[in-house]
Amino acid sequence: MTNLPGEDAGAKTPCHGGGTALGLYTMSDLRHEIENLSPSEKAELLDVVWESLEADALSLTDAQRAELDHRIERHEQNPSDVIPWEQVKASLFKKL
């Protein structure tokens, strides 16, 4: 595993709960490391993550891709027909 810039190779912390796709890093560890990156390193990291998301998009089923296309088309036809995130979030928390 490649170390993030500024990372001590011996400073890896095991994930709690049996591990994740992040290997020995917790999200908290990664956030801390990201905060220590320069702006150009953050931009490079963002590019790498974005490319991995694009690769994941290739694994959509035909039905998933059709549903996404339908939703995009509906939004493009009426872009003002949306629910603000704060309203959605508040509604979700009321259900808890």
C-alpha cells in the first residue's frame, strides 16, 4: 500500500469492526492525512477518486443506466422541480 504524502509508514491504524476497503486506514485517518496535503496534492487526489468513480459507473446495469437517464431527462425538462437538500434532510430526521 502506498503511503499518503507526509505519512509515517508505521503509523497505520487498524479499522474497527473487521476492516474495510480502506485496508488499515479509518476514514478519520484519511481525513487527517488529506488535511495535511498541499492544494496541488488535493487536486491530484480528487482526480484519482473521480476517475475511480467513473470506472464504477461503467458497472451499472442497463436498468440502472436507463433509470439515471430518465431522471436526468426529467430534471432537464423542469430544473426548478426540486426539493432543497435541507428540506430532504429535515424530513428524514423526522422519520427517525
